Amino acid sequence: MKGILDNIYRVFIRPVDPGFFITKYAAKSLGACLTALAAAFLFSVPVEFLNWCMYGAVAVVLFRAGSTFSARKRVAATLLASIALIVPLSSLAGNYDYLTLAYVFLLAFTAFIVPTLGVSASVIGLGWLVVNLLAVFSPSDFSTGLLRSCFVLLGGSVSYIMIFHVWPVRPEKLLFRAGTLALEDMSEFFNAVARYLGRSGKSSELAAMHEKSVQSLRRYRRFLEAMSIDPMKELGSSQGPAALYSLLIRMLEAVVGVSNSSHFAARDPVFAELKSSFNGVALKASATFELFNKSFAKGEKFPDIGGFREDVDRLEEELLGLGAYRRGDSPKEVFLEAWGAIYAMRNVVVEFEQMSKLSFEEQPEGNEQ
């Protein structure tokens, strides 16, 4: 039975939601809202204000942003405070027709201009707009608006405590695991490329493994977007889940480059020895890739890739020693193909070096996921 369940998970669930990460994320959000509703009943909140408790709870749950746990706490607190401050004014403005039109225009303009400040500001602006529009189109006097703010704070505070203290959702931890799975798929792809160097009839299998790696990378981006994290925010950086995304893109490009250019000099005896050396370096690199992936997954010290870098340097020297670039058109063409393959292998070395600098925010011990 366990084998059947494992196969179902591997075939149907893992490609969409590995480890049920997003499912857990959604379940915790729902739990926070239900807890806020239970707290509202516990405090005997009047029926006419019950929905305002839920507006606060849902706003904290739904409009979340930030690539780290501490950043998401700041965004949630800012959103809740800004909503509570403006709801009384929004409630009052709804009593006057022309003022309502001007106020809605101002709300919309503000909400759609703040995205220029970044994804976090965009999320805050959208949540702020939605709740205040509800207040504008449910006009009341200022004192009632103040009561609405109090109950928004109540629901939002309960939701905040649930999400960030009782049952915390740490995006960097979820994304680290999902990124590890993406790197694992690329490791398998590179291993297959190394094993099939110089052999024919394996193009369909390599294409399937390439597609699997692409899908894994796309899935990681969907996870980033589901958590309102800008995938390009940390481009060029060496810290954070978005930085990992850019590194994974470049790593996949490097592996694809090796795959596409690895069949150089298939029938040229002048390059036979170089071809054999290249195949040997690729096999050693596949073992390094696997060790690197395991170390990354466990948060351990990365293996030394100095030997891998030196092997690629020797391949370059060996190619230049052949002097093929000084001969006729045919040797020059094969030389350029060989140079492209070695250059692609060097790109893998470079991405290993970049990924070894990557760090996520320190994750405390415990069962937070």
C-alpha cells in the first residue's frame, strides 16, 4: 500500500505541489481565519460588526508579501495599521455622493501608484484598497467607523498571532525545499547528459529530463508568486529565495549548453583524445553535482570544486594545444564546436561557485513550515 501511495505522490502530486507546501500554506491561512471568527464569537462581537472582524483577518492572510519571515511580519503589521487608520474616514466619505467619487478615485490612484515601490508596497496597496472600498460603500458616521476599525484590528490581530506566532509560515523554508527539488531534477538531467556523451538514441530521454527540469523551475516560480515574492527582486544577489530562482535559471542554461554542445568532433580523429577527456570531466562533474545537491539540501558545507575548475582549465589548454584553429575551415569549425562545449562546462563551474555563496535567512529549530 505504501508503495502505491508513494507512486501516486511521485506521479501526480510532486510535479504540482512537492511536499504539499502550498497546501499547508493554504491550510494555515484558513486556520487563521477560522480562529479569528471563533475569537469574534468568544468576545460577543455584534452581528453588524462580525464581517469587519473577518475583513481584518482575511486582509492579513490574503495580502502577504516579503521574501523572509520578518519582512512578512512588517508588511502585515503595516497593512493592518493603515486599514484601521483609514476605515473611519472611508465610512464617513461614503455618506456624500461627490465626495465618494473623489475618495474612490483617490483610493484607486494611490493603490495603483504604490506598485512602483515594489511588490510589498503593491500588496499593501491592494489590501488597503479592497477593505476601504467596502467601508466607502457601507457609509456610516465617524464613531461607527471607529468601531469598525477596532473590530478590523481584533480580527487582524488574531490572524496575525496565528500566522506569525502560533503556527508560523516561513516562506524561505518552504521555498528552500522546493528549490532543492528543482536542483535535484537538474542534477539528474546533468547526470544523464554525462552518461550519454558520445552515444546516440538517447535524445528523447534527455529531452524528457530537460522538460522535467523546466517544469520544476516553473513550479518554483509559481511558489514565489503564490507568496507574493518578486522573482527578480534579488537578481544578482546571493541571499534569499528569489536569488535562488535566478541561480537555478542560469544553472539550467549551463546544463542545457553542455547537453547541446557535447557531441562535438564525433567523427574527427584529431579531437578523439580531447573528446575522451571531456567525457571524463563530465562524469566527474556529474558526481560533484550530486554531492553539491545533497550538501545544499542538508545545509552542509559545499564540496570543493577546485578540481572541477582545474579539469576545465586543462581541457582548454589541451584544445589550444591541438592548434586546430590555425588550420583549414573544417578543423576550425570543429575547434569552435569543442570550444563551445568547454565554455558550457565552465558555465557549470561558475554557477556552482555562485550557488555556494547563496544563503537563506537563518531558520530556527522547530516544526514551522
